[in-house]
Amino acid sequence: MTTTETTTQTKHRGTPILFHRRRGRVVILLCVMYFIAYFDRNNIATAGPSIIKEFHLSNAQFGLAASVFALFYALLQIFGGWIGEKIGPRRGLLILGLLWGLSTLFTGLVVGLVTLLIARAILGFSESATFPTATQAMSRWVPKDRNGFVQGIVHSASRLGTAVAPIVVAAIIIWSGWRASFIYIGILSMLWALVWYAMFRDRPKEMKGITQQELAEIPDIPKAADLPPVPWKRLITTILPVTLVDFAYGWVAWVFFTWIPTLLSTIYHQDVAKYGLLTSLILIGGVVGDTLGGVASDWLLRRTGNARAARRTLLLIGFIGAGVCLIPLVFTPPLTLAVVALALSFFFLELTNAQLWAIPMDVAPMWSGTASGMMNTGFGVAGIISPIVVGALVDWTGGFAWPFGLSIGILVAATVLAGVMRPKPVQPNVPAEDAAITGQA
């Protein structure tokens, strides 16, 4: 094959990710972590009816348990991403994995609302830096033309964890009680952290067996100690609109993560086995949406050379589609229609997720941990507010029509903002307004 043929093939197909490259091992390890993290976060939704019954909680109190996680998760996003850059992804994810594993174990031992809130707060604290630190690992290992794909595939794994959790947790509840699922996943989290530390290296050139070809395909980002200072003002100016869009995404995502089992249990009168299965069917749409969103935007990037337009296109398709598909839920449709509409809405919503995480890698690869922490603060803040507001609305109205109507309005606002935002590349000692608009923006 000639050099011209190879260049053309790379342009249309993208640089290889999983096969015949050491970075394939890194991506698989991160996929496992994202799967565990979202199983870990969302098993409380399936266990929710059991927890509410055992501790005699209102829907608003249970929403508070979800929100306290998001409070600590949001507050430490930026700081956690910055720390992850300073100590490196290898040590960072080891420490974080051990901490969130222990907090999950503690969740299985709670004795009431107060201890449940403490357990969820510790989990939020320990997971706050996880995804920004993982994004820093991706920036070091992934070719620039595959940012969307790799974010799509790891978040697809996270949504698979979200989708599998209802079935697995429901089965565990039936056989061993709701506490056992937290104990099992806590142990698994700590095991993953140890495997990560053994198999990952912060700099690709330190990985045994890596080839010069692979090193030439990926960015040469300085080691943690040699990174230039974070250009805070320019980074905040660039990422803030993305954070606001991420808030809107997060608002609706938290509705799916927190309330679907309760909706199916209270409004449609499904028992734990049935609502566990139906919740999984709904959430599996996100697995497809995350992967397809990342693949499609990277394909547009290679075709047009314009990452900003590629990410924006998928954001607009996703937000519009998610809002349209939620409309039937305002009118409490029959169960079958509700499940189909929710699954399609979650599919479209997840088309946007890879775009939101790829933008920090596109515009600020050196500080992608800090930048993605800024962006993901929107998701965390949404997680503080959304579960409480939705729980209060359900208690007040006795149904989910108002929460879904509010979510549609938020998706409309997200569509408008995603259409007008213009993130620009942030480089060392170069003002953002002077940076050339290239394929990175």
C-alpha cells in the first residue's frame, strides 16, 4: 500500500484504536471502569423502592440521597481534574477507584437516611475526579481524529452499566436483598483500581512493547510535572457555554438514572422483576446512542476538517430528538408506548454525550482533565437540583407529567445554546481570540 493510499484510508476510516495498538488495552480498561462507575452510581435507582420502603422515605427524601452525591461530585469536578493532571492518571485512578469502592461498600451497610446521605456524599467526592482524570489518560493515548469515538465508546460502556444494573440489582434484591449489590460492586471497583495501576502508564513511551508507529500517531503531551500552567481565564471563557449545555443534558439524564424504576413501579404498577427488565430496555438505547454519536461526529470531522461543526451537528440532532420523544410522557401513555418513547428519547440524548466530552479534548488537550472537569460541573450541578425538583413535583402532583414537561423545556434551551456556542482552541500563552480556527475547534 502506498503512502497516498494509507493517508486516504486514515482520513476516511480514522486511525486504528483497539487493534494492533497498546492503546487498545487502555481503552478496554477505561471501558470497564466506566461500566463499573455507572453500575455503581445507578444501582441505587433500582434499589430505590426497597430503600424507600425499609427506611420509610418520601420521594423528596430519596431524591435528596441522589442529590447529595451530585453535590460533592459537582463541587470537586474542576479541582479533581486539576489534581488528576498533577499526579497523573495512573496514580489518580488507583486512589479514586479504591475510595469509591469503599464508599459503595459503606452504602450496603447504611441504617437510615443520615448514613445513606453520608455514603452517597463519600461516593460523590471519590468519583468527582474520575472522568476528568480518565479524559486526561485518553488525551495522552488517543489520536486527535478519534476523540469523539473513544469518548463515545467509554460512555457507551457506562450506559451499558446503567442498563445492566436494573436487571442484575433486581435479581440480587430477590435473592439476597438490596444491600448485597452495593457490597459486590464495591469489591469489584477496588479490584479494577489495582489492575489499572499494574497495566497503565501515564506516558505511552513508558509502556512496554509500544511501537514507534503508535507513538507517532498520538499527541506528545508533557508529563504531569512539565505541563504549562493552566490558562484559567481563557479556559473558563471557552468551556463555560459547554458547561451550560452539559447542565441541560445532565438534568434529563438524571431523570432517567434516578426515576425510571419509580415511574414504572408507582405509575405503571410493575413489580421489581418487571420494572428492572423494562428499565434496562429503556436505558440500552443509550449504549447505541453514545457509540453512534462518537463515530458519527468523528466521521464528520474527517470529512470536513471542522471539529466544532461536527460536534454541534450531533448536539442539535440529539437534543431535538430527545425532546420530541419525551412529549408522549407528558400525557401518561400506555406502558408499551411509554417504554418505546423513553428508550428513543434516551438514545437521542446520548448522541450528545460523546460531543460534550470530546470538546475539551479538541480545544485544550494539554489540560483536558481540568477542562473536562469544568464541563462536567454542569452535569454535577444538574444532579444536585434535578432529583430534588423531580421528587418534589412527583410528591406534589402524584405523577410525572410536570417533570417530563420541564425536561422538554430544558432540552429546547440546550438546543438553542448548542447552536450558537463557539468553543475555540486554548494554547499556552496564546490568547483564545488570536488562536486560529483549525480542525481542533
